[in-house]
Amino acid sequence: MNADPGPLDTWYRVRVDDRGITRDVHPPGREPWIDFVEWDKIVRVCFKAAEDFLSSDEIYVFTSERPESYVIPTEASGGLEAWNEVIRRGLFDAKLAIRMASSLGEVACWPPADE
């Protein structure tokens, strides 16, 4: 039986600074981890809008260092700050971000796949 992990922002923390994004994650009942993504290694960012208003939007950060993405839930502590910084740095289109904020279940990536 899995216990309720509690609010995401109590165990999933995200920090941004001039160098990049740090994820400091301590999932209940699992091994914690800390990792770091440098801004200049980011090659693509995707945003997945939540399926409903009870779920978290998710940011998928792709880098030149590995094929898998780094996932950042916007409900994580510091998640919205990370999203705002991604947009501020031009790593995701601001107009597209506004459109995605009112969508449900949609996924958009920047740059688009055809670029």
C-alpha cells in the first residue's frame, strides 16, 4: 500500500540561478536525488498542460547531454519560477506559453519540431 506522498512542493524543489536549474527531489519512500541542468546545454523545452485543474503542468527540458528530458512540475517548489526563467531566457516562446496556460492536456515544444 502506497502512502499519500503529500503536497508536491514539500518534497520536489527547483532552484534557478545564473548557471542553470537545480532539482532537489526527496520522494517519500524512494531515494532522493539532486541534479543540475546548465542553461547553455538546453536545446529544447516542451510544456505539457495538465489534463485537469487538479494536476500539475509539466516542463520537459531537453539538453545536449542526454536523450532523456528533465521533468519539472510547475507545482514543485520553485517550479513556476523556473518556468518564468525559461521563458525570460527565450528557451520557450512567450506567446505560446500564454496560449498553453489556458489549455488542458496539450503539449507544445520550443523550438518547434520543424525548425
